[in-house]
Amino acid sequence: MDQTMPANELGRLEALNNYAIVDTLPEAGFDEIAELAAQICDCPAGLVSFVDASRQWIKAKFGPLPAELSECPREISVCRATVCIDDILYVPDLSEDQRFNTSPLVTTGLRLRFYCGVPLITQDGHALGSLCVIDFKPRELTFEQREALRRLSRQTMVHLELRRKLLERNEMLQDLKRARDRAVAEKDVSDRLLLNILPQSIAEELKTRDRVEPRFFDSATVIFIDFSGFTRLVETMEPASVIDQLDQHFTKFDDIMAAHRLEKLKTIGDAYLAVGGVPEFNRSHATDACLCALRIIDHLAKLNRQREKLHLPAWQVRIGINTGPVIAGVVGKHKFTYDIWGNTVNTAQRVEAAGVPGRVSIAESTWQHINKRFETEARGAVEVKHQGLVSMYYLNRIKPEFASDSAGTLPNDRFWKQDERVVGTPPASDRN
């Protein structure tokens, strides 16, 4: 056997790998080429095969060949010699040729006698394999038959190139799909992050117009929550514990606000700011804010009873609520913030600061909206910085006839039917 290898063997193997043809399933196009080659040369068998680093792998075969025949070791392959030349390899009698007469393919097994193969050469000059015809007895081919086999090998390469380009196209489409999927996933993450800091309608406006128009709301309710004695409390705690417990409290506040259609705006240290009736107007924002405040006080009261048993200090809040006009908009370019401005906001903070721990203070403007459904306690006029005297009330509970629990924090059906014009539709959390 001729033991030579192509001079460009490494490049040839790389080119073969690029065609991704070895070890693929049968394909009708290659099967038909093998059959046509045998018919043209009037031979019993035809093969389309490829030679990799260790074997001759048969892509298509025609004729009386064993069904299990799919490859043979490269060192005994006749096609191995074909990929070493740039022209047709024509051997009328293999048993008379010193290069092949000791091959097991000739002496035993198939007992081949005739071989004619044409290398399958790429445009870069790499011989990937061969199109060949074989016989089990010596044979002669006419010049026309050999030329026809040569032309058919070129058509085989055309077919192989089309297949490679189709694979490249499919891979490109897969890359595009993966890129699109990544873009969609990244957009989903971006949208979720945006919704974490902006109301949905505001986020949609920002994505659509790349800016948000400031809006004036003639009636909204602002709720301001601040932990009292926070500085003294944290002096006895580890920093990680402070952050963890604040996160738990604020997360609970978030849930309560969302259940009652209030929009959380921001936290400032241990303070929490939210608003009702913004950015989507509703007529029940004052009522919603009061329900949130009562649920927060109730939540902390239950928590503090457990902490007392463990001899832990209590978490107490002051809550201030005020109703009036506000301006709302988005500020910032790299870090967006949806915020509200106006005397209504400042008064809510002053009402909270003038309150006492564990109680909810409301301004008269809020009291006018909610007094029919809630028990309140007048505080009289309280001096508010930069605002003068502001009439305030303590919010105690829902009136018993409108409450579904003894603590007066959960409304019943009558609560929402009391004054439909003012209250509006109950939030989802209170419809059952």
C-alpha cells in the first residue's frame, strides 16, 4: 500500500470538518449519485466516501455490498490513495498493482479487483474523499466513461457545497434565533427592572417616547411612614440584621400598598413614601391609604407581641396621611425615579412628624373623604412647619358596622357599598 499522505493533510481535515458530512444519516441525493456512477461505468457497485484521520467513511453506496459496511480503516483503504492525487485513480486490476495487491480488501473479504475513483476536491484544493466505482473482477473503462465519472464528481462537489451552504444558513438562522431569544430575555429583564422602579403606565410611556410628561393631579393621597426611635434601635443590632429586618418590613409594606392600589415611590433611610390616585386616578385613594395604614399598624402590633416574648425591642412607626393636589413625573436619566411634588407631600411628612409612635395621623383634607367609614379622634389644630395650623385626626379603625374583623382593619361588603360615588370599586384583595 502507498503510505503517503496529502501535503496539506491538516488543512484537508479541517476542510472536511467544515462540511460536517462524516457520520451523518443517509441522503437520497448522494445515494442517487453512487447509483448513477455505477450505471455510467457499467460496474456493479458505486461509492461516495470521505477520508478522515483514521478511516474511510462511506456516505452512500450502491450494489451488492454488505449492509453493515459503513467504513474501513484508512490504512487499507484504496480511496486513501485517491485523496493524495489531484486526478482520477484508475486501476483495472488491483491484484496486479503493487500499491494494493496486499490489501485485505483485495486478498480477503470483498476481494476487490477493479477500482476507479475521482477525488472530491474543494475550491481550495482539499480532497475530502472520492466518488468511485468498483468491481469484483478486472475491468476496463472507456475514456468517455472515465470522463463522465470525473464530471459526476464535480457535480457531487456542487451538491456538497449546496449542502454546506444550507447548513451554514441554518446555523446562521439558529444564531439569529439565539440572538433574538437573548434580546427578548434581556428586554424582559430590563422591563421587569423598569417595572420595579416605575408604574407600568409610566414605564410604557418612557419606552415609547423616551421621556415622561409631568402631570398634575388635583386629588391624590400621600402616605408617609417613618420608624420611630430607629437610631437607638439599630445601635443594639448588627448592620446585616438591620438591613434584613428593614427589607422584611418594607417588603410587607409593598405588598399592602399593591393590594390597595397605592404606588410605592421610594424609601429614604427608614422612611417610606407612597401615593394613591397616581398615576392612575381613582376615587378611593384616601380610603385605600387609610386601609393600608391600619393594616401596617396591625401587622407591626402582631410582630411586636412576638418580639416582646423574646425580649426584643419593638419596631414602631408613625404614619402621616394627607390628601390634595400633586405634580408627578420622572427625574433622572441613568437612574429613573418616579416622584411627586407639592405642598400635599410636605404636609403629609409634617403630619407624620407631629404624630406619635404606633398611631396614624391624618390631615383634615383626608378626614373629609373617609370619616363616614372610619372611627377617628380629633387632635385639634397642630402647628406644621411652613404650613401654619393644620387640623389633624388620629385614625383608629374601621367603624364596626363596616368591618369584617374585630380589630377594625378589614372592610366588609357594606364598607364598599356605603358611598359608591366616593369609594369606587374595592381593590382585588377586598373583593372576596
